[in-house]
Amino acid sequence: MSNLYNRLSACFPADATRPFAYLPDGTVVSYADVEERSAAYANVLRDLGVGIGDRVAIQAEKSVDMLLFYLGCLRAGAIFLPLNTAYTAGEIDYFLRDAEPALFVCSAPQLDASLRTAGAANVARVETLDDGGEGSLTVAARRASARFDTVARAGQDLAAILYTSGTTGRSKGAMLTHDNLASNCFTLKDAWRFSADDVLLHALPIFHTHGLFVATNVTLASGAAMILLPRFSNDAVVDALPRATVMMGVPTFYIRLLDDPRFNRDLVAHMRLFVSGSAPLSADIHRSFRERSGHAILERYGMTETNMNTSNPYDGDRIAGTVGLPLPGVSVRVVDAETGAPMPAGEVGMIEIAGPNVFSGYWRMPEKTAAEFHDGYFVSGDLGMIDARGYVSIVGRGKDLIICGGYNVYPAEVETALDELPEVLESAVIGVPHPDMGEGVVAVVVPKEAGFSDEDRLLRALSERLARFKQPRRIVFVPALPKNGMGKVQKTILRDEHAKSFVA
């Protein structure tokens, strides 16, 4: 039973005709479909020569078939490796060389480019999976047997690898085990009172831990259903809300709903729960949402490496500006970033986490893994504090991490891409408040030639090097960067100077 799929399927409804997913075209995918189609994908993987412990990388548009393929990977004992659809060919090349997957899955329109990238990285097999339910994998699955004996896996065996960038610019593969994912989804199921009567409005991407491991796994572990939207749009969400009981989103979703006059108390009076994560939710948005809807958003805190760590309570005070209490079985502490000594309640320090949710390490980076643990606790890189009641607040992020629309952007990676451009002498990348995305990426650039200020030219060049969410939303040209006596750029000064870059 250690295979995550076995643990999830043990919770499927006894009536297998019950719905798992409602699709935009009116199709209903039942739990019987989940069992049979995931089995078919597992059989396809076996036929393609994917073995137990092999990595399967996928960069495809959101679809129910991608979710069923994920389950097929679990059943076949393979390691699922989802990749952001915004990643460029150069970024994909790095992931394929690093992970060495036995199979790379792409969208059909990207097949020719993917074949070239995969060939250069010595990945032997490339197949396609489309959001319309087509592609070579789907065709093969229709011919495959709908029965498969799920492969036995130990709890510490890897179920997935999710890449998360570092401040050095080199992405790291966070290794997540069957136990990691199982412990977290069942803990969240209980904490958020999920049941088979729930219908989750799912508008999140599924290459990310939020949409894949939180939203999807919790739904499966509850025998619940979901309304699967390809992406967030106000029209689609407003139309779907009357049929949902729970919504999970990032702050941007809730900001956009508050701008929509159709979003009101009557629309969501029947809703049970709104959850927010992946980026900080401002206290103003929390209060505005409660005033408009009558619902207090439940904010929680998680990371790629740890899944979810804390949550505001289902019953009890959901305090604006906090991410709640440590989840059952999870230990969260705040320590002095320099000495490692515990910090008193209410004082800011480095957040460290321990528990069954914490990943087993970074793929093929044992030294980096060792450096990120302190006395058995994972060093999050986030700065925060714990108050006298035990509520955790995130007050800043170490290493200058920017969270834009729920996605992590690491300045060093953007700075490297900028500094490689012939027009750029040096650069500094910062995150500043953005009314829609939470934080917006601003690049402060010193040009090689005085007077150069062609922002569009640099943005066009970056569009070929960086995923869209990493690209600066504004480039500012300056004659010099502020530096301290050691030559280090003083980003605090830059953030102060450009804090109102996106203020109307």
C-alpha cells in the first residue's frame, strides 16, 4: 500500500460511476475512468520501456489526461517530472540533461522542437499529449489494456521530482517520495474537512505543487469531484462557482474576482471554503474578500520541497497576514539565521521545517542537500516569526526570492540572462509590489553605452531566454547601481526607489 496510487484509490467512492472531473466541454470523467485510464497509461509506459524508478518529464497543457497520466506514472513506479509550460527550449535542455528521463512528453505543436531538444540531451523517447485529449500517448492508451497491477513501492521511493530554481541560477530537482505526498494530502484532507460531497473549482496549473499535489491529491483522497478549468478566467470561474463547494487559488485569482461586479455574497453563499497559497495574500485583500463575500480566505504556507507546512484553521481565527498554525505532524521553528539559536515568540528569524512532508533532498546534489538541513530541519530561506498563539507569519524572503503571480522568480537567473546581452554592463533584479501579481519583476540596468534606454529591445531578447513569468515587467536604466563598501549591490535601496513602479 506504500505506492501513493494505492493509498489514494483506497479512498475512491464505492460507486465508481461517481464523477471525478467535470470538463469544460460537458464531459464527466468518473472514478471508473480514473482507474481504467490510469491503468492504460501505465501499460503504455511499460510498452515504451519506462522502468521502475525511471524519470518521465512532461511539458504539456493542462488536461484531465495529464492528471491520469500522472497517476499512470505512479502506478508504473516511474517518477513524474512536470515542467512549466512557459519554459523555453534552453531551459528544457537543462532539465532533460540533469534528470535524464526515459521519456519526454510534449504538446503536439511543440513536437519538432522537442525532438531536437531531446535528441541533443540524449533522451531517446518523445511522445505527445494534448489538452484536447489527443496525442500519441492518448492514442496508445485507447488501445492499451484498462487493467494494471500497480507496482509496489516503498514509502521512501521517489514519486516525483519538481524543479525549483536557486539563487545561483541553477535549478534544483526536489525529490518527493510516496510518503511525502501521501502524508501531506491526507493531513490536508482532514484539516480542511474534505469529503466525497465536495466539488473543487480547479483553475490552477498542474505542473506546480499547488495544482497537482494539493488540489488533485486531496480531491482523490476524499473521493470528491473537481471542475477542471484549463486556466483562470473571471468568466469561467464566475460561471463555475455555483456548482463548486471549495476553491483553491493564488492571491491573483481573488484580486481579479474582487474587481468583478458579478462576484458577490449571493454567488458564493453556498461555498464551504476558499484557500489561498503560493504567494503572500495581503491583509487588505483578505479583509476586502470577507466584506464582499462573507468568507474568510484560508491562507496556508508551503514550498516545493515540503508541500504544505502550515494552515490557518478551518474552525477558529483565520488571521489576515498570517499563514496559520503548523499542520499536524509538522514542526516549524524560527531560528537566528546566523547562529541557529531559537528565536523568542514574536521575533523574526529563519523558518525551518521538519516532518513527513519534507522532501528527501535535491536530485544528484548531495552537498546542496546537506547544506539546506540544520539539525534535521529544512532551512526554508523564508524569514518569519511565530506569535504567542503559535500563528506563523512570513515577513520576508531570504536570497531575494520574488513571487510573481504564484511563481518563484530568482533574481540571479534573470540577472545572468540580462548580463549576457551585449547592451548590458550590469544589472540588478528586484521584486516590488504589483496590484495584480503580488510582486512584479523590475530590472535595474546599467547600459554599456551611456544614453541607451531601449527597453523593448532588451525584453525581446529576454523572451528567447526566459519563461514569460521570469521576464521583467519593467526595465529601468541607471548610470550606476548602489553598492556597499564590499561591492555588493544594495537591493534594499533599489526596492525603496522603485516600490511604486506599478502604482497607477
